[in-house]
Amino acid sequence: MASTSTSGRGEQERHPLLALERPIKRIKSAVTVKQYDVFINHRGPDVKKTLAQQLYDSLKEAGIPAYLDSEETELGDSISSTIKNAIYSARVHIAILSPRYAESAWCLAELALMFQTKAKIIPLFYHVDPSDFRYIKKEVAVAFSEHERKCRYPSHDIQEWKECLQSVSGIMGYEFKEQNDDQKELCNGVVSAVMNEKQKRKIPFQVAKYEVGLDKFVNDFHSHCRRNGQMIDKIIGIYGMGGSGKTTLAKYLFNQKRSEFSGSTFLFDVREQQVKGELTSVQSQLLKGLLNLEENSIPSIEDGIAVIKDNLERSRESRFLIVIDDFDNQQQLDALLPTDALNPNSLVIVTTRDEGLLKQVGVTVRYKMKEMNPQHSRELFCWHAFHRQSCRSGYDNLVDNFVNFCKGSPLALKVMGAHVFGREKAYWKLQLDAVKERLHKDIKDTLKISYDALEEDQKQIFMDVACFFIGKNVSTAISIWKASRWRAEHALQTLKDKSLVETEILPEGSRWRGEHALQTLEDKSLVETESLPVFTSRKAKIIDDYEPPSYFRMHDHLRDLGRELADNEMNHPRRLWRPEDLIGISEIRGFQNILMRSEGNYFRCYSRIEDKESGLEMRCFLESSRTSTDLQWLELNGRIPEWIPLQNLHTLKFEGPLRLWKMDDQVSLKLKELDIYLSVALGNSTHLNKLVSSFGMLKNLERLKLNFEEDVFMWMFTEYNCLLKSVRELTNLKTLELMWIQLKGEFSFDDQFCMGSLEAITLYGAIETRRVSISRQSCPILQTLKLSFMDDLIEVDVTGVTTLECLVLMQCRKLRKVSVNDLPDLEMFQMKLCRTMTEFPNFGCVRFLKRICISRCRNLRDISAIEQLKGLKRIWIAHCPELESIKAIEQLKRLKRIFINECTELQGVICFEKLKALRSVFIGNCPKLQNMYGIEFLICLESIVINGCPQLQNIGGIEELKGLKEMIIADAPIISCVERLQC
């Protein structure tokens, strides 16, 4: 009888859970099964709608994927296989042991499987005593007697269940006995235990052998990438040159944050994995790390993308931490990161050498690695060189020299420190001399990875910067590269994105004399300072479009790499950056520090030459081959010597007397850029007119800049017919700049005067010019017109110049009339220090005008014409003391930013009701402004700043703004609104 089942079948049947084998590992089965961190084992009738459900909800809220059968089993699933997969995938099992728990064969079979997986088990004793299970008594004993009486399951299975119950009763868990016990507190305790268990299972990476200065980088990273304790975005990019510590920082952040997430994975060296053809292995690693899936053979990258996306969508409730280390193309990110399938509270950190790539893939929060400071550099070097924090006695100078050589590069400090470890001083000195001549191989190999990824012209420009242009003007180099027909701007941006080259406003070693410099600029009306006490006491705003020159910087190791590559370049001209390099060279890219003089067809040259006797001062750049020597770029002070070859000159920058070249046959007919600064006044205009007449021969000229010294009274140049006649012949001219030149009466390009290539005109400080007139026929593609410091200018007429995009009128003190009809493509208009203008120009219907800046127009009273500019997005109005109303802006539905400051007569009411696209409002120092209405309609508003408006009584509706990120109100009697918003 014992062998006969009650169902009449000839043999006992195993429980469905125990009868199934573990699923076969196949990409289309095992890989796509939903994974869980926690499995909740329970008897439904006892606790499903009470403790089990509340516990499930608490785990879900904490971002921990948990399995509760009624919640997770989907229509069509095999119940036994679904439960079994959930048990095997879970990292923590929770057993809720209730009074009638042992009656359920399902519960007991699940418990047996839980013990087989060796995963952590947390017991919850719900209205029972653990001893009932340990000694199989009371309700537990009755339940097992019933199992044995029915003979449905084999006796060895029943015995295993008893042993499992006895074992689980001996595990430290949680007890819930009284009705008044806090069930929520119990759930919170279990969630904490699960989180702790997850943290124990995650073995932290060794971030670095010596973690020197890492805290500083971490704090800097957090200050840059976090707001209010949270990451600004779910994808953060870390970039910098090779060996700068990107991976080290990423490992530290990974260790620090991984416990906050349900799953985490660090994908090392993705670039190298793709080179080896192992990107599918990286995809498997991602699945294993995030979802605890077994590694499977993914047949292709496309299959891997589909599998990853499918599994992440199934686990959308889970928060994941993913680090993608050293990626260098978008394909890698596409293969590993289906961002649309990720929980929005997940965090992805990517590291790369290329900032441009981060921009390309849409990473908006980017952190650039910085050099280590001298103190930390010395400490890290000493740890590797001496295996202690400080250096040995007598090695201080040597350590300082090595640290100075490493320039704050963690890789260099580590490599060089380990290289001299255990060596005597003589070896240190020998290696110090050696690395000054040639980079250590490990450092070179790391840095060269970025170089190898460059296109050919980018490599050439990188070597040029390393050899010639560190600390030199960027525009100078661009002129030279254009002469070599390289894509200069594009290549330079790529080098900057890859952290191979940097540019800065001032060269190293320069110093600002802060307050003095600011006061000088303010005195010359080149800068205005406005009182903005909310942000800062003084905030300078450049009111001219002057852009200070930028200069090249390059890390010393990159410089040494570039020079070494240039020395070994076999397929391109040599770069001669040392005096001794000229000997025996037949093909040359450029010269530096080599004396130049005429010796037949053989030239030797300095980058800078000074001859005190003749007053000659010049800098130059040449390209020489076996058949010719081409001077491409020349900057000099003084007349050009006859012996300098100008046949292939691309750019000429000249400062000095009026005689530029001695004879016409010396003029370079290939010249594209001519920049002349004339600082000496002569007694007649003969030489000036002769110089200007020679411009007409420069048929290839694209940019002409003619600049007279401001303090020189050029009385002899009373008409500009000679200039216009020459300019008229320059059919390829794109940019014309005339500075501090006397142009009596009218500057006019009429219909008879056609400049078909001219794109930009700048008149700066033109004397006695009363009218500027330009027609569409004369300049059919003109895009920019800038008129600055023209104190005698009364009228400007650019009517019908339909291609004009930018119009700047700055410090035209007598300007009264501006004719600007029919300018459909105008995008930006500036009017500053035009003190006699009383009304804003009538542009009519302008489709694309986006930005308006009006400043220090002291008599401006009427800006009603602005209301026609329906596409306007930004408006700046400052220091217009006669302006009483800005009602015209109330109809500009596309307006995004408003800045109003120091309009002391502005009064009445501002209504924002129709400005629903507005994101930023600044209103300052408008003492008569009384009310602002309609702010509650500004659904896009992020920032509002109000300062110095003592009569402003109401900004009604501000408490309705849900997306507001910044609100600063000072010196205005509307604090109650702020208090309501804060409440």
C-alpha cells in the first residue's frame, strides 16, 4: 500500500519543481529569462495579501527586483519552470514561515531548491515559534503526518523537507508575533539586510596600488556632476589624455556607488576588446553583471543588442550601474547601451580620450581629468620609487626633477617611479637625461593610441603644434595650415576633443592686472561693468565683439611624442625645430631657431629675427623642397627685404611705415590674407596711395585688414576713391576690415560696385564718416556688418541686403537713422552706446532674428517696433534711462530669455501670460517697476532673478511654477511670495 498513490498511478510522482531539470543554456531561452535579486517563498493563504505583498512593494520601491508568484507570473508561463528560474537567479531568498506553511508541498519544494542554490536565506517567522520547525511539532508535525499518510511524494523528498525546515529554523532571521508589531518596520529591516548581502557579494576593485590624491579628484567630480546630492544626468562622461587617471576615478566611483543599485558591471577597455573582435564577449559580461545571467555564446553584435535590450526592458524596475571604460567610437556604445531600455534612475559612466565623441553621442555632463598637483605628484612618485610616502635622504633634487618631468601625469609618475625603484643615484641621473631626449616606452605607447586614431592632416597638425606653435597664436597657425590645404579648424577641434592640444586666452606666464586692467577697459568704453549684487559685485561684459587671441598649450609628454614622431617621419617633410637639424636635410616642413640670410638658393632662418640697425623685426614660416623654398606665412615690422621670396606667400602681417614692398614684382600674387598696421604718419599721401593701389594686384586675396594707429592723424587720406578702386578689383575678397581710417562723407557700396564674394565688413573708428550705405547688388552675399567707434556716423542704410545675418552698431554717438527694411535672414542685432537714437529701428517682418542687445542708448524711449519680431528668442536691454515701457515684448511667444537692467524710468506692469517658452528672467535696478503678472503661465521657466525694484509689489503666480530651479529676489518688497513658494 505504501507504494500506491491515491491518484491511482503506478508509482509515486516527484513534486513538479523537483522533477524539472535546470533550463538548458541557450541564447534564446536562458538569456531572455527575467532575472531577480530576491525570491519570496511563502504560503499564499496565510500572508500573500499582507506581509508578502508589503515586503514585495518595499523591495520594489528600493529598486530591488523580487519575485512574488502572483505578481511576476505572466499569462502563458509554465508555473513550475518560472518559479524554478526565479529561485536559481535570485541572490537572496526570503522564507516567510507561517503557521500552516508546512501544509504546502510547493513551499517545501521551493525551500529545498533554495538550499540547493547555496544562496543567502533570510527566514521570517510570522506568528510562529522557530522551535516548532526545529523540532517538527504542533501544526508542523500535523502537516507532515498528512503528507506521509497520503503517500503522494517519495519518503526521501519528505525527509529532505523536514531537514530544510530544521536548518532554516536555526538561521538568524526576523520574528513577527504580536498583532501590534510594526509590519512596515519589519519590511524595512529585511530590505536593509538584502542590500547588505548584495554589498558583501560585490568584491570591490583595487582602484590603484597607491590611492594618492584620489579624494581631490572625486570631490572635484562630484562638484561638477552633482546637484543637490544627485547626479545631473544618468549618463556621465569622463575624458582626458591617456594616462590621466580616467579608469582609476571610474573604478573608485564604481566601488562607492554599486551598493545603491540592483545590478552593476564594469566593462574594461572596450576599445581594445573591439580591436580583438570580442565585443560580443563584452555584451555577455554586461548581462552577467547586471542580471546574473550565465555567459552565453552570442553569435553577433546585432543579436547581442537585441538580447540586452529585451532583458533590460524586462527588468525596467531595476536600477543599474554601468561603467563603459575607454570607448572610442559610437558603435561600441550602441552595442552595449540601449539607453531607452534603462530605468531612468540608473547611472552610466563612460570614459574616453575624445570629448568630441561624448558630444556626438549626446553626453551633456562631461568631466575633464586634471593634472595632479605638485604635492600629490611627489607623494605618488615616492610610493613607486621608494615604497613609502616621502623620499630617501639625498634624493630630493632628483625626485623634484622627475616630478617636474612628469607634469602631473599619474601614468608617468607611476612608470618613472617604478623604473628607478631600488636604483642608485647614478642610474637616476642617467635615466633623467634619457627621458629628456626620448619618452619612456610605456608612456609613449599609451599616448600614441590617440595619435594613431587621427586622420593624416590631423597628424601633421599635431606634429606642427609640438614642434613650432606651443605658446604661439592659434590664428597664425591656422593661416599656415590653410596654405598647406589642410582642414585647419576641423583638425584643430578634433585634436582638442581628444585632449592632444589645448588653447587658452593668454600664453603661459602672462598675468592679468585685474582691477587696473578692468578700469582701463572701462575708461576706453571697451567694457562696461554692471551692478549685479545678486550674483557678484561687479560683472564685466564685453560690449564689443573683440575676441582676445588664443594660444596653444600642450602637455610636455605629448610635445615630446609629437617631436619624436616628427623626427622619425619618413613620408613627409622633416620639421626642423633645433638649429642643428638643418644640416643634410633636403625636404623641410618648417624652420625654427635657424638664422635666415640670402646665400644663393639656400636659406637658413629663425622663427624670429631682429636687426636693430635696420629696425627689421620678423617671424616667418617656410616649406622647402628639393626644388623650391616656399615662404607661407610672414609677420614683420619694417619694409620687406628684397631677398625674401614671396612667390607662394599665403599670409602677410605687416607693421611699420607706409612703404611695404620696394617694387611691384615683389608682390605675392598668391596672397590670401593681408593684415597691415600703419603706425608712422608721413607728410603726403603719395606713399599711402601707392600702397593702396598695389592691393588691386592681389587677385587671390580673401581677407584685407587695414589699421592705422589711433593717435596718428591721417590728414593726407581725405578720400578713399583710391582704396575703393583697389578693393573693387579683389573679386575673391571675403572679409574687409578698416580701422581708424579717415573716410570723409559717405562710405558707400552702390549698385555699380559689385563685391560678389564679400561676406563681412568691419569699420572701426572711421573718422568723419557720416553715412554708410550698402546695397544688395553691391554685396549679394554679405552676412556681417560691424560699425564701431564711429563718432561722426549719422545714418546707416542696409535696406534690401537680404543675406545679412549680423548687424552691430557700437558707440556711434550721433547715429539717428537706421534703415533696415527687408532683412529676412537677420539673426542678431546689437546697438550699444548709440546715445542719440530715440527709437528702435523698424525691421518689418524678419523671420530669423533671434537675439537683440540694446545697451547704453541713453535717449532710447520707444521700442514698440520689437513686437514685429515674432521669432525673437533673447533680448538684452541695459542702461536705457529714458525707456518707460517694454510692453512690446509681451507678444513675443518664442522668447526664451529676458535681461532688463538699469532702466530707471521703466514703470507700470509687465505681463508674461503669452511668453510660455520663457526659461530665464532677469530684471534688475528698475526702481519704478510696479507689477508683474502671468508668471504662472511660464511652464518652461527655470530661473528668475529680481533685484533693486523697490516698488515691485506683485509677482503673482510664482508659487505655481513647478520646474523652477533658481529664484533670487533682493531689494524688492515681495518676500511673501518667496515664503509661500518655499513652504
